[in-house]
Amino acid sequence: TRSDKEYATSAKLVADISKFYNIPLDRSHIKPHREIVSTSCPTDLDIDRIIREAKAINQPKLTDAQKLQKISDLVQGTGQIGRWKIRRVLES
């Protein structure tokens, strides 16, 4: 099995390359070497995980003011909000 550090490093590399060359982060554009040519590269890599983590790296981070505004927008008119929605905003 692969370590979290290996996935984080792979995701960072994929995120940087995709951003620099404007390559979409999806399975049709991000492929392991073995899908292009026969190699001895690892076959147990979770490419979908790498893509997911790369997307998170390239996603712009919200400022605190933007987070507060999003939370305010979610609450407006309802008087209630799910905790998971607030957590998602705060983690962005």
C-alpha cells in the first residue's frame, strides 16, 4: 500500500503540472504511465485519489471574510443550518 505522504507528493506534482500547462484534472487527462506505455511503475496507485487531492490543492482558498459571508448566506432566511455545511465552508 502507498503512504499518505506519497499520495500528497503525487497530488502536488499533478496539481502543479496541470496548473502550469492548463490540463484538466480528470481521469481522461490524468493517467498512470502503464496506460500509455508498458512500465514497471507501481500498479496499486489510486489515480482518482491523486486527482481529488490535486483538485483540492488547486482550489483557491477563501479568506476569513469570504468564509463568514458564505456562512451568512447559508443561514439567511432559514434560521438554521447543518453543521456539516459550516464545516465545509471553514475547511475551504
